[in-house]
Amino acid sequence: MTRDHSDAHLAAAIAQGDREAFEHLYRRHQSTVYRFARHMTGSPEVAEDVTQEVFLNLMRTASRYDSTRGSFQTYLYTITRSFVARGIKRKTMVTLDGAEEIQSDADDPLKQTMLQQMIERLRAAVVELPARYREIIVLCDLEEISYAEAAAIVGCPEGTVRSRLHRARRVLAARLRDVSEGGKTVQQSRCLA
Amino acid sequence: MKPEDEVKELLRQIGRTDRSWSAPPVVETRLLEQWDSSAADRKFRTGRIRRRLWIASLASAAAIVALLVFKEITPSRPSSIEQIDSRTLPAAARTATTSFLYGDDFIPLVVGGGTAPVQLARIRMSRAALTAFGMPASETSSGQIEAEVLIGEDAVAYAIRLIRPSR
């Protein structure tokens, strides 16, 4: 295998049939793909399928990656996004199970429990967002990638990313507030119109 | 803190916690199995393509050899007396090939019809001019030859007879 382990060289090596390069690239990026798919679908099973589909696709189309047009991560997110859309259509989404507990600085067990509940509600609320808002939340807040890169992945101007992000956060805040106030109906459609 | 900022902070916390998520090992296993079977398939296809290329190359080589052999055994049509002479044929064969031009009989130049010839003319002409009578001669032929031509009332040359040059 080539000594150059940059994504572009690994992709080129994969196109030449280098198995080791594929393994290397898979191990480097599989968690990114899996996380994005799982955050988007809320389902570990669908995320697993999507990850497999994405890398199967990459196996066949690695030669198409052009490093002059953007980072490999952007390229991978773009492929993942399309497979997530298919995965969502194919399978019913389920709420996240077995999500790790967030370690809080709070010593108070009550506060800790409340925080965990809020986190769970927030996860559920993210999954319920319309896809175009959800993907921005996942990319910019959960994955913490730049607005510019998110815009390249989604294929819209950076300003659109910012406005979608702002609206999505507002909806999520309203959702959390309403739930904590006793389960009022969330006027999501009005907020996201 | 604004509620949106609170949400942002919580989301980032979730994101950092979820960084540990990764696809189950079975996904990698399945992918590598797929890779190996695809590689075997690729190898099979490459081998098949190579075999086809070999067969095509051999067929082309055989065709070229056959063409060369055929050209060697098939005498090409002579385009001139000189060409015949220059060929590496036995002397007897060379004489037999060229002597038909030097007989006692006239060689007809016009097929059928016409008036009866009335005049016999002896002419000297360049060897290359034989082509005007439809006879084989090289464009590079040099030297003069003598011929007798039968000419009709209408001044058309009906037949020609080459005079054998005296040795």
C-alpha cells in the first residue's frame, strides 16, 4: 500500500484495488458516517445499513473523488446523505435507544436525572425535525462542522444554513419548554414555515 | 442564556458524547468479504480479458502470416515488359512471357467492324508508346522499337505487329 495516507491517495489506491487502503479509509471515516446516519435516522440498525451501503458505494466509485472539489469528508457526507434519505424511506424511524449518559458536573442526583431527561427529549425532538433542518442541526451542532462545509454538503448557500440552524434551534427550544411545561402542542409547522 | 443557546450547548454536549459511536465490527467484516469477492470477480474478468487479447493477437498474427504466404505464391500481374524482365524468373520463362509481342501475326487493335485495311505502315516509336495501343510497357521504358501497322480507309489503325529487333 502507498505510504501516503491522505484521503485522496487512499481513494486513488482503492480505485486501483488496494484492499489495505480500503480498510484504512473505512476505519478512519466509518464513525463519521455511522454517527451522521444514526443522528439523522434515530436508528442504530438503519445507521448500520447506511454505513455499509456508503462504503460499498465507495468501493466502486472511489475513483470519482476529486480532491480539488472539496474534502473527502464533504464527499462522504454527501454520499451518506443520499443513502440516509433512502434509509429513512425504507424503514420506520425509531427513537434512539441506549444512548450514552452525559456526564454532568452536577453532584445533585435530581439535577443529573433532569438533565438526562432533557437530553433524551432533545434527541427525540431532533429526530422529529423535518430532514432539511435536522441535517443542519446534526452537521453544525452535533458534528460541529463549519457552516461553509455544511453548505457544501447540503448544497445550499451558507446564509441558508445559518437561517435553518437558527429556526431549528428555536423549534427545539420551544419543544423542550413545552414538554417541561406539561406537554403542550408544539407549533412546529408555524415555526418552520 | 437564551433558550436557543441553551439548546445549542446541550446539542454540542450530546455530539461530544456520541463521538464514541461507531459502526459494529460486523459491518467491516461484511465489507471486507464483499471486497474479496469483488476482487476475485475482477481477477476472473481480467484473466478472461487477457485470454481474449491473446487469442485476438494470435489470430491477427496468423492472418498476417497467411497473407504473406499467399502473396509469395501468387504471381502478381505484370504491369510492364520491364517489370517482367526485372523479375527473377528463369531465362526461358522470361522469353516466353515477352515473345508474344513479336510474332508474325498482327495483333488486332480494334475489335470487329470497320473497313478493310488498305495500307501497311512501318513506324518507329518509343517503347513507352506501346501503351497507346493497349500493350504493356513501362512508363520509364526507353529506346525505340519498330512496328508495322495496318491502317484502314478511315485512317484508323486496325492491327499492329512489332518487328523483332535484329541482334
